[in-house]
Amino acid sequence: MQDLHLKHIAIEGPIGIGKTTLVNALADKLQAKPLLERIDDNPFINLFYENPERHALPVQLSFLFSRLKQWQALNQQELFHQGMITDYIFAKDRLFATVTLSDAELGLYDQVLRAVAVDLPRPDLVIYLQSDAEIIMQRIKRRDRSFERNLDADYLRRIIAAYDHFFFHYQETPLLIVQTDKLNFADRPEDIDALLVRIAKMRSNTEFWADYTG
């Protein structure tokens, strides 16, 4: 990733937005290491979608410790020398917690988070992918993951609203907000190239890109 002078790009956005697709495409294009969140390894994810209120806290804590384990392994392997594309930032962990947990559970989660908090490196750039909830639901139905079949549209809208609020106030790193409705990173390689051109043109800390015409 030397041409862009970036060692670590993080792709963020709600479930079904296309993070994994973009991470793999950019990693291949930039000869970087992809780092994907281990959703399928979470033993509580199926239970959460079946009964969110009952299983929100264990699924949240499971993701928290899984992400910590990934980052600790990264530091040991020094993968930053190669360049890395990830499909999450660690700060987003609490974003989901504020949506899914009760006040008492959130208080307990925050205690755990403070107890295990470590000094993690920040990405050089965060790309936040946006799309309409109905379009995302269509994508989720097409990929047909078993544990997502019970995904509630209202829950997805609340997650999208939480993301929008989070990144509206986000100042920790450079941020490119990408509206993806007119883009197809899976089937159009030229959209990946256009995104890389747009990244190279960034001059301010937070910028917005709606399509690949400019």
C-alpha cells in the first residue's frame, strides 16, 4: 500500500453492506493482508438472532474478546509491515452494545471493556460504507446465511442510525464516507479503481463520495 502511503485501511458499515467483498478486493489490489471479523465463530450469533433480548450480552462479549484476540495476534506477527485491510474498527464494538443491550447490561459491558482495554493502533483511513436499509436487506436475503434469516428490518435500521450517529461525530482518523448504492465492488473492478483514485484525492479529515464520476 505504499502508493497511498497507508499501512492500515479499515472498512466499516452495517451488516450486509459489502465490507468483506471490499476488504478482499482492496487487499488483492494493494497486495495487503485482509483481516476479517470472525462472525461464524461466535457461538451465540444464531441464538442472538432468534432471541436478541436474551442473548445480546453474551454475543457482545464474545465479539469483544474475539476482536481483542485478533489484535493481540496481529501485534505479535507484525503484519503492519505488509499493509492491512480490516472489516471493522475496534471502536465499533460499543456501537452495537448501545443498540442491543439494556442499561444494566451496558453498564456491565462497559466495566468489562475498561478492564480489558488495551492501546490498539488506529487505522490510517476508515472507509464507512452507507446504503439504504431496503437495499441492504435485499443483499442479506441474496447471500442467505442461515443465522441472518431472522434478521429484523427495524433492528437493521437502528444499527444504521447508530452507525450514522457514530461517524457523524467521528474524528479519530481520516474518514471517507462512501454511498454504495451506485457502486458494485463485487462485479465491477473499475469501481475499486475509482475508489482508490478517490482515496488518493483526499485532502481533509472527513470526506464524502457518492459515486465514481468525481
